[in-house]
Amino acid sequence: MRNHVGPITTADYRELAKRKLPRMVWAYLDGAAEDHVTARANRDAFARYALRRRALTGSWASDVSVRVADTSLALPVVLAPTGLTGVAHWEGERAAARGAESAGTVATVSTASSWSIEEVAVGSGRPHWFQLYPWATADGGGHELIASLLSRAESCGYAALVLTVDVPAAGNREDERRTGMGTDTTVTPGRLLEALGHPSWLYHFLRHQRISMRNLEGLAGFAGHAQSVAEFARLLRPQLSWDDLAWVRERWTRPLLVKGILDADDADRAVSLGADGIIVSNHGGRQLDGAPASLDALPAIAARVGDRSQVLLDGGVRRGSDIVKALCLGADAVCIGRPYIYGLAARGASGVEHVLKILRNETRLTMTLMGVSSLEELDQSWVLPAGAVVEPTTERDR
């Protein structure tokens, strides 16, 4: 019997998105590096924790709002930066930003966005965040390009900067390479046939042509449009150092978050150089396969810098219970990438909004069932290893 209820989980949206997109695009949006070990670990990590439940507390978690990087959010979730979002839906980052706004949060617009910084800002009803890749230009330079991007983002009113530091080189994403997304996007008979099987996607792709490096056109020696993910790889800077972070900090006066940190020592150094926040992330398993799960890296980082900066978790979040576990382990909020892309691909801005509302409602329900009334109550006392024997407690332990 056909299901007429519609999507009610992020997993439902994943199935809708997969049916709507050509295989080549799906490999880019949902794939990961090499054997997907780290991508799976991101999800598996949440299952290693159980949630403590207290009865008859009279608690109803009606408010899950937070303030992160001087930005007020209706829920502890931010849209993570995702490059070339226009391949999922022709409106790309503009639709994602609108969906985030409707749900009471913000999007992080990638340097590799399908729409320019200005185009997203003009169509937005509130300031969003901007993500910066500290790229090099064709002549090996980088600071001129970065300075230009920072100036544009500041002029457009972006409220915070997210500096991604875990991409000195492109990860070995074999799914993309097998389908051609990681090499070139030349039209071949096989690819054309695959695209023809998704007529709505193909129509908008051909009509709007929003898969380009619009943020970088004409800047600092970079010329032309990106024809594939491989075009981005030549801008990466393996020589990126802590001096670059210091250089960016000097030039960006608003909140700065460093994304791609998995080590407490690195988190400590980033904060000492002026970072206002750390985003614990392994790039969704799309970079170093074999890196630890983000959730596994979170507690040590939160313990080291949580009293001096905000800490966000990125990677593997699919449920409101995942969000609660992350907050118990030291996160102030989480970032989601793939889940909102699923909603975007399936239903545009309304799909993004619905995914966020699903997560907000699941978070509130999880907390209420636990006997927790507010986010401020969440700490490590509310989680325990899955399968562990629950030790006796006293009223004093609550």
C-alpha cells in the first residue's frame, strides 16, 4: 500500500532525495571517502550512548533555543557548509537559507556555493554565516583572494565566519570518481541517459546552470567556471598553517569558528589564536577515512576549551536524540549537512524547513521523555554507555 503520510524522518527525506537525483549527483552529495569507515563511525558513535531517564519530573522541554556565535537560534542546529549545493536543487543555497530562516536558524554559505555571497544575502531575511576555504589562486598566492572574500562577506552582513581547516587536499572520494563527478562533468551517452531518467532535475539543471564558482569568478587570477569537483582541488593549500588562522583572525572582526578540529591540542591552539568557537568535524567522513568519529572526539575538546569558547559538533546527526547526546557530551549546538541536503533535493526550501522542524520536535520530545526541561540541564550525567549496568544513585546525584 502506498504511504500517503509523507516524510516524517530525515531517513524518509534521504529516500526521496535519492530517487530524485542522478547517480552521479547522489555520489557527490551522499558519498564519503574510500571505504566510508569514518562516515559510518559518525553514525555508529551515537548508538554507544544511552540516555538517562528520570520519572515524574513534571518537565516539558518547550524551549530549545540557544545563542551561538552571537546568533539567536530557535533550535541548537545550524546548516553546515556544503559546496555546489545547486546540484541538489537549482535554488541551492538561497533555498537552504530561506528554509533555515523559516525554522529559526541559519545556514553556513560555502566558499564553493552555487550562488554568490551577494546573491544569497540579498534573498535572505536575516544574517547567515559564511564558510571560508583558505584557498590558493592559480599563481600560488592566497591572501588576496581570501581578503576579497572576507571583505565581501563583511559587506553583505554575514554574522559569523567558519574557517574550514581539514581540507589541505581533496579526500579520496571513490564514489565520485567512479561516476565522473570527481574528474569531469563532460556529457556522455551514459550520463545523459541517467539524467533523462530524472527529468525534473535535468530541466532545472539545464535551465538555471547554477553549478559554477560564482564566488571566485574574476578574483585574484582565478578565471572561468568550475566544470567538476576536480576544479576545486587545484585551489587547495597543503601548506596551510596556524599563521593563516592568525591572519584571518586579524581581518575578521565578527565571531570566528574553526571547523575540522578533532584534537584537543588543536582546539586549544585555535582558541588561543582568537577562535570564538570550535566545530568538531571530520568533514562528514569525506576527507581522511579512518579519522575518529566526531562524537568520539567531542568530550575531550569540550573539556579542554568549553569554558573559553563555544563547541559545536558536525557529523552523523540524524535524530533529535543525536542532538541531545551531543549536547550532553559538551556541544553547544550541532551542524547538519546531508540531512538538510536531502530535504532540499526533495522539496526545496520547504524540505529544509521540515527537516529542521523534525529535528526540533524530536529534540524536545527526547528531553521531555528523559525528564529534562531545558538545554542548560544537559551534561554527561544524562548519558551512559549503551548496555552498561545502571548504578544506584541518590537524590544528591541528580
